[in-house]
Amino acid sequence: MQTGKLSNWSKWFLSLGFFFLYAPIIILVIFSFNKSELVTVWAGFSFRWYGELFRDPQMLGAAWISLKIAVLAASAAVVLGTMASIVMVRMGAFKGKTAFTSMITAPLVMPEVITGLSLLLLFVAMGQTLGWPGQRGMLTIWIAHVTFCTAFVAVVVSSRLQELDESIEEAAQDLGAPPWKVFFLVTLPIIAPALMSGWLLAFTLSLDDLVIASFVSGPGATTLPMQVFSSVRMGISPQINALATIIIGLASIAVLVAWWIARREGIRAVKISES
């Protein structure tokens, strides 16, 4: 067998893996254009359920709340995760570093039920002692999502920082650049693809979260997963297929844009290293 080529068995298992992963998504997208009210019976092509979806104020309101929380949570998680990564990678050995690293990465292995319950108890205790937060809502959901999304961003960014050649930063400092200027003009552009990947990962995790949001949400702060879950318990509506198709399309566009940016930065880095 020649190197660099897949055998027939490898192609077979690769095709089986792709089919297992993407066949349900393809079926969901196809049935989002179904005219029938039954999600498993094809009755013809139609955009009916997309129209029904955009006329559903509860579903649209929940989607808007989830998008706002996801954008804000992902942005805050990137800032906090980057700061934590710099401490873990660049600060060297210091007293309590092991404990700090463990606390940052703990949400990665912590069950969501435990995280949600602990945050609920925290907000209740703070409300009783400090009077804040007065009630649970978008703010408490945002704080909860930032808490566990920061851990994922920290892992992504720290892995990129470990691969970064520090001689580039040292050269900039030798030329007289202060540390803050080195970070914003040298380090930040190099790790930008990792920041983008971390932001997209945090955005997806926040948008997808159901368990933690169920614990820390309140009246008037129903997220999209909560709305979908409550509607599915009463019977699956074809509107869910239409909503899922739109989310899949938006996520695919975001992934393609991130891939294009990362590829462009990679080509640029190779050209700089060759020159």
C-alpha cells in the first residue's frame, strides 16, 4: 500500500463515520421543507414552517435572548480565558499555580448539573446577603455561561501560546517596544486564530446550554434550548426543523469564515518565516 493513500477499508470506515455524523442533520434539513404537520411523513416541498417560525414571537424572543447571551458570554470568556492562559503559560512557576490551573480547568470535567446547582445556590445566597442579584434572569445566565466557557477558551489559547516562539516577542522588546505594545502588536495578531476558535467554541457552548441555564434563569429569560425543550415535550413541531436548519446554516457560515481567516493567517506566517 502506498503512503498517503487510503485503503478501501479506510475509505469504507471513513464514509460510514461521515454518514453516522451527518445523515441525521441532512434528514432534519430535508424535512424542514416538508408541507406535512407530521415530521416523519413527507407531503411535498414547502416553506410553510419557516413562515410559521418567523410568526412565533416566543420562539423568536428566546432565540434573540440566546444570541445576546452567547455573544456577550463568548466575548467575556475570550478576555478572561486569554488572561488566564498568559498566567498559566508565561508567568512561570509561582506559589499556587497548580491550584490556579486546576480551578480554571475544573468546569471542563464538572457535571453541568453540579455547576448549575452550585451557581443557583451562590446567586440565592448573594441575593439574601447582598441584595444582588435581585432576581435571576439574563444577567445570571450570562455570569454562569462565562464561568464555564472561560475554561474552554483558556485551554485553546494556552495551547497556542505554548507553541508561540518567544524570540519574536523578545526581538520586539529589544527594539524598545514596551510589554503592552508587544502584546497588542505582536502576540495578539499571532494568537488571533486561537482567539477566534475559542470565541466560536464559547459561543456554541453558550447557545447550546440547557442544563445550567435551567438552574439560573428566571421569568422573562427563557433561552432557545429551554423553549425548544419545553415545546418538544408536548410534541415535535416542524418549526423545530426549520429553526435547526437556520442555526446549522449560520454555524456553517461562521465555521467557514473562521477557517478562511485561520488559513490566511497561516499562509501569512509561512511567508514571513520564509522571508
